[in-house]
Amino acid sequence: MRSSAAKPRVRKNPEDRRLEILDTASQLALRMGLEKVTMKLVAEHLEVRPGLISHYFRTIDELLCAAFERAATREREALFEGQGEELKGLAALCAFLRQATAPDFSDLGKLWLDARHQSRYRAALREVVIAQELLTNQQLSTCIEQALEMGEISGIDPEQAATEILIVVDGAGSYVNTSSEEATAALAGVTWRMSERALGLEAGSLNAG
């Protein structure tokens, strides 16, 4: 006969517990949408009491903002992996585009779509979305500035070019919920071509390698 005794509780340090809550909220948001995530739902998935969640995050808006910020930060770290160390200039930018157009990033594309939609109704989330967009723009601008300094491109404004590229990346990402495999490949091609145009490069030159 199985014992009905409750599982022994594992006491985690506050930072580990906080990150566990954020990661769980992010995963639920990816799967169900931000608007479906509640304190109770996160608590159920972690097998803890809802009061533990509210101990770390006073409101669901606070939790969702922090969860999105963590997901966006981790995405940016992956997109710019190696920048400033192994990769600089156009090499770093190409690495960014390859990651951004890869199927592995489709789930995060869905989360961005959801966050932008929800930010119409959640002022705090809107501030976080804008802040994360600016940070990504700044990092992409750095790649373009390096490319200018290295003589790989010339005569463009780094921030403007970064903005144009991110608009194309986000525009292609808006089809993530409906695109077929063939359409996704076509959207990736558009992203590369429009990025080349923003950088003043000949068609096909950026993705040649």
C-alpha cells in the first residue's frame, strides 16, 4: 500500500526560488499566453502554496513583467553570444541573424507577440517591452558600429540601421503562429535581404558565408 504522506519540502535559497518562479511563469506564458498565467497556476506547477509566489511577487503584473524581462534577457544573450569576444562587426551581425531566423527562436517570437499585445492593457509590461527593445537595439547598433570601424560597411547610421533590421526581424516573427515551413524559409530570406539593404550591402553578400 502506497503511503499518502506528502513529499518532503525542499527549502531553497531565495534567489534560486525566485528564478524558479520566473522560469515557470515564462514557460507557462509560452505555452498558454501571458493572460492565462496566474499566481495559483504557477504555484500548482511548482507544487507550492500560492502564498509563496506572492511572497516574491506582490501582483501578477509584477510577476509577468519580471518573467518576460528574464526571458527577453536570456534571448538577447543567446542572439549575441560571442559578440565582443570571438565575433565582431558583420560576423557578429550574421550570427545574430542566423539565430533570429532559426526555428529554435520561434517560441520566443510568440512570447514577444503576446507581450506586445498585452502591453496595450498593462502599462507596467509596456515599459518592460520598450526597455528590452532598446537594449537589443543598442547591442545590434554596437555590431554595426564595429563593422563601420573595421571598414566592412560605410555611410550609414548604426542606430537607424539597427532599427530597420529589428523591424524586419519582428515583422517576420509576427507570422510565427501561422507560417508553414516553406513560408518560414521565405521570411528568413526576406530578413537577410532587407538587412543587407539597411547596411548598404549588395544582395546576397551578407549571407554568402
